[in-house]
Amino acid sequence: MAIEVRIPTILRTYTGGERAVDGGGSSVGELIDKLEASYEGIKERLVEDESVRRFVNIYVNDEDIRFTGGLDTGVADGDTVVILPAVAGGS
Amino acid sequence: MLTIDQATYDAIIAHARKDHPDEACGVVAGPIGSDVPARFIPMLNAAMSPTFYEFDSVDLLKLYREMDDNDEEPVVVYHSHTSTEAYPSRTDIDLASEPSAHYVLVSTRDGAHEGGPVEFRSYRIVDGEVTEEEVRVAPAYTDTAAIEEKAEH
């Protein structure tokens, strides 16, 4: 069993159109490094200065990782990771 | 071109009036590939600000999960500007992440909360490029056949 990673529309250019890919690692940070190895360029869209970008949301089993340790949040086989860009803007 | 039914159009404007002077925001979901904004979903502006909007992160996950379960996508993403024109700001453009959505901007700057006019405009925002499009307000989608027929094209 792997970790299911749900990819938002805007990042599917990196995954060849795949809506979900398999991930690995023991933390979200490691998982993103592994994604980067397969889908070069995706990390830059998710991480800035060693933390999750301000307008990117990452959830592990429905929990926003901002509240569970950020990139250090643990992941394990069978978990589901969802990546969603913020829906935000300003005048 | 954005084709939207009168009831949804009115609901977006009513939401913007109600939340003025804060920005109002939401989505109109529709069947994937249909380009039909069918299900109006007003969202809470977690920023509760007159100059910024952001969906709450928990609400956002719930919204996308619901749309996934229903085979829907965000056909319209709307928000209001309360003291500037209904045109995407630099931040709106930078953060636009749904290249197939119609980005609807409404402006309530001309006293809309007191019954004044509301500007309603629609755009495509793709790779930082903004293209305004025509808005056609249709009577109610009276039967699903019309929606299904459109989905086939």
C-alpha cells in the first residue's frame, strides 16, 4: 500500500494529467522530495523557504498540515494526502 | 462567454450586497466538462476583509471533496470588490488556479448595499493572462436535458 497524493488541476501538468499519484516517505517534506524526483518542478510550487507556500494547502487524512507540524507532519502507507491551492485574492 | 441562469446571477449579487463592505466569495459548481454553473455555493470569507478574500482551508477541502463525489468542477469562482472596479487585481491573477473556470468579479463600490448598482463581469485567467468575456443571463435551466445537451458539446 502506498500513500495516495491527490493533485489539483493546476499541478497536473507535472504529473502528465494524473489526478492522483503514489507517494512515499515518512513526512510530508520527504514525500514532496520524492514527488520532485518523479515530477521535476513540483516542489517549487509547494514549498518556499522550507515551509508550505502561503497559498497552498496540504492535508494529511483531512487535517491541514499547518496545524499538525507543517512539512514535518508524519505520513505512512494508507494515508491520503490532498494538495489544494488556496482560493483567494484581493482588490 | 459565461452563460448563467438568472437565479444564480441574482444569488451572487445578493451575497455581495449582504457581505459589503467585506469581500464576498464563492463557487458555482457544475458537471465536469459541462460549462454549466448549476450549484451555487456561497463560501465564508475567512479573511473577513474589505480588501482580501480566502476560503477557509477546512471549507475548501470539504468543497473539493463534495465536487469530486458529484463529478463536478468549479465552473464559476466569484468574489466581490467593495471599493474598486470589478476587474481582477494583481493578487487575483497571481492566485488564480482554475484555468477552466469563469472568474466572476462583482463590484459593490457604488452603494450596492443601499440598493445601488452592482457591476457583474466575467474573466478567464490562464497563466497570468486575463481575458474578459461576455456574460449571458439565461432564464432558469428548466430541464436537465438542456444541461446534458450542452455537456455533449
